[in-house]
Amino acid sequence: MAQVIVLNGGKLKIEDVWAIACNKNKISIANECKRAVDESRHFVESVGQHVLTYGVNTGFGPMAQYIMSPKKVQRLQYNLIRSHAVGLGDTFSEEECMAIMVVRLNSLIKGKSGVRWELIKYIEFFINERIVPVVHKHGSVGASGDLVQLAEVALALIGEGSVYFHGEVKRTTDVLNLLGKKPLELQSKEGLALINGTAAMTGFGALVAYRAKRLFDAALDFGAMAYELFAGFDDPISQELQDIRKHAGQSYVASALRARLKSSQLIQKRTDLTKKIDVEDSTDVRKIDSKVQDIYSIRCMPQIYGPIYDTIENVIKVVTTEINSVTDNPVTNGASDALIHGGNFHGDYVSLEADKLKVVMTRLAQTIERHINLFLNPNLRDHLPPFLNLSKPGLDLALQGLQFVATSTTAEMQTLCYPNYVHTISTNADNQDIVSMGTNSMVLASKVVDCLLDVMSVYLITLSQAVDVMQNRSQLSSSSQRWYGEIREIFPAVTDDRDLSVDLKRLNEVLNIK
């Protein structure tokens, strides 16, 4: 039975979001949250409704100067949701929408948003019953938060719109009727609290960051395999070299490669080369058969992959901070005679990290694509047949077509790297005059991660085919032997040319962690 994950507003990890959204773990809310939620709601009801309070008895954004009578306060909340639930384009997957809802709940239970405990428990019910609002990807500018996406979440809570339920898209009202549940009735400020904040970009972003980290870990395995198949030297990944350049990521990558290659019989020792070559036995200039240094994509893996690792770790840090933060406006603190107004909904932190993630995932793909070329191009490795052909070069084309996939996909990633963080357009009657585009940035980051998966699939096929050509499986490290065994169960070696589409799909499904 899957572990129940307890939310308390402050300790949620991206792994937890993944477990709830993708592994279908259920949730519960820590008991101590109720007091904070009740106190925050009491403040709204005792103070916020009787003095000028943004979003409680005023309009929104540029229309905040319009004051509502008490009779209009409740309708205002419904109008806010209905008017903003206007997303277009593709929809997030059920798992992605679930992640968004989990992060929104984790923020609300911190007791700063002025909602009722009844609303909290209603969202908990939706999550545990896996009644998942259908949310569109297009519509957020990432300032004042993800108003459009979160309005679509809120729309389901009030019994409108559509939801995923038992693997199908259904009308929300039909699902609630089936379960004997009435729609949530909103009170003052609750519509605003539901749709104001960064939960869409960060809930979805938690899944993107989790996938990126997992793919990077696999890339270290594959990189180690490439390193030994190239008979790389031991000193580029030595601790001694890393110690004189104090970057944490570089040191981590070198250490990870050493650990994976510990059992390899293919790594060359620098001292063996120096003993083998007599530099004094020459009267002029002579050429030796041994290589002295590896090509950069092999030799510099710690220096290339190091900043990628550092960036992913910082993305996770920022996203984790965000999913445990209060990001709506205004908020209560229990001591003031008015709500605190500000801009915690602004998504710049997440947007910038999403753009960084796009860049480093593309850098990883560029390095991998170069490794693929090193194996497939006979002009660079003249002891290997063209495109790692195991049959009749010229008649059979082997992996030639797959190289096109890796090259074109990497090129697409380069295009997707354009930063959304600096692509602000003023909107909302110039009230939102500089915006983050955080959700757009994270959607593009997810596409880049998808592309990386495709390039890595070609990479693993290439590495495994190289093992068959070189016939050195027994000399590989235990890590590489494990991967070789796993891929050969899914994707047989390419001898005579065949349709690879079915095997490619199966391989992607195994490598994919969406």
C-alpha cells in the first residue's frame, strides 16, 4: 500500500509531488494546519469585510477602485473564476494537473490566504479521489500568478468545467453527482486565494525538474559507458585534477564517473602510456600510434556536465522553495489591522530557473549528439565500420537514420532555448507591466526534456551497437553491462536493416519517467 504523504505547507519535496501525481499516493493534512487556517479566515471575516480590503470588497487589478456592497462579495468570487477560466491550446496531463492542485493546497494550508478549512478539505477530497481538473497550457503570463490555469482548477471545485476521473474526461457536475458531493460554495476572498499564485508553473515545474534530474543521472551512466568504449584516460576524471578547480558540480561528475567506471577494464592509465613511449628514442620527429589526449566531449565531461548538475540542483532548490511558499495576494499575518499587499505571485524565480534548465538540458544533448557522431562517423574512428554496421556497409545502412533523429532533435532544442524570462509583454491595462512568463518557460522546458529523452534513446542504441561491433562486453564496467543487458531485451542489435519504430517506442517507454 502506497505511503500517505502528509502536507504541512513547509516540507513538500519534488519527489513527494511526483509520488502523489504520478504514483497515486494519497495525502493527509497535518493537524496543526487547521489552527492557522482558522485564524487567517477569522481575520478576513472580522476585519477584511468591514474595511477596504483588496479582493474581498473591491474589484481586481485595474478595477480595484470599484468597491462592492456586501451583497455582491460572494458573486464577485464566482465572477473572478468564470471570467479567467479561459485557457486554450493543449491541456496538461492528468498527472501534471494533479501536481498543480497539490501545490495550490500546500500553499493554502499555511494559513495566510484567508480561506475556510472547509475549502481545504474539499481540495483534499478531490486529490484523494483523483478528481483532477482539466487545465490548458496557454493563458498564463506568470504575474499575479497563473490566473487562467488556477481558475480552471477552481472552476472544477465549484462544480463546473471538466475533470479527469478514472482515466476519462467527464463533466465535473456528473462526477460530483456520482459521488454524492455538492460543489464548493465560495465565500469572500476564496476565489482570489484559489487562482492567485504560482502553483501551475511550480506544480508542473516540480515534475519537470524531477524528470530532468532522473535523466541526468541516466546520462552519467551512458556517459561513463561512452568514456570506457573510447578507452578514456584515468587522469581527466581523477580527484587530483578536480581539487585544483573548486567547482562542486565538476567534482561530483568526476566522482560519479569514477564510481561507475571502477570495474571497467577499458580505461587507460596515464602512467602506462608514459612507460610505453620512449620520447628519447628519436633523432628527429616521429608519429606514435597511441593517442595522448581524448577529444573534448570525452575528456571534458566533468567540466561540461558539472555546471549542468549544479544548475539542476539549483532548479530543484528554487522550485522546492516555491512549492512551500505563500504566493497569493493579499495575505494575513494575524497581527495587522489590514491584509498585507504585495507581489509574491510574481513568477520570476521559477521562470529564470526554467530557462536555465532548458539551456543545460540542451547542452547535455549537444554533448551526447557529438558522442553519437564519434561512434558513427568512420572518418573519426577508422577502426569502426560506417554507422556501426554489423552486416554489409553500403547495402545495409545500420544506424545512419537514427543519427538524423539525434541531430535534428538537438537542433530543435537549441531553438527552444530562447529565454522567456526576458520576453515580457505588458498586459492587464498595463497594471501587469512586467511579467515573468513562468508557465510558458516551464512548458518549453518540459518540451526540451522530452527532446532530451529522444536523443538519449539514440545514444543508448549507439553505445550498445558499439559494444557488439567491438565485442568487448566482458570488459565493460558493471554499470555499462547492466544497461547493455537491459537494452538488448528491448532493442535487438541492428544487423540487417529493419523497421525500428516499434523497438524505438518500447525503448522510449522504458527510459521515460513521465
